[in-house]
Amino acid sequence: MALVERADHYRLHAEVCKVLTEPKRIALLDALRLGERSVGELANCVGVSLPNASQHLGVLRAAGLVETRSE
């Protein structure tokens, strides 16, 4: 792997690590292990407000760790 590619790899890794420094985000990912859930279900599962869960999910989505789906 070229030095530039490695630098990009390390930068991406650091960005993901930054996202995962928040315990609520890790809890949200853990709650999603068993399958899809609505934002409301995730908020209840993790014990946060709906707006707070939505905000954390937005950060996870921006980092490419979760995807959204509408019904």
C-alpha cells in the first residue's frame, strides 16, 4: 500500500474512532445488531430522547456506519 493510501486509511480509521467515542452511539449500534428498528424504538432501547437519538444516528450515518430507510 502506498504511503498516500495508508494516510487516507489512517484518516478514515481516526474519523470512525472519533464517532465511536460517544457511548450512546455505541449503544445505538448495539441495539441495531439484531435488526432494523425505528428511531423511536432505538431511543427507548438506549434510554435517550427521540431528538437525541436522531442526532446521534445522523452522526453515525454521516460516518457511513448506518443507513436510513423510509416506509
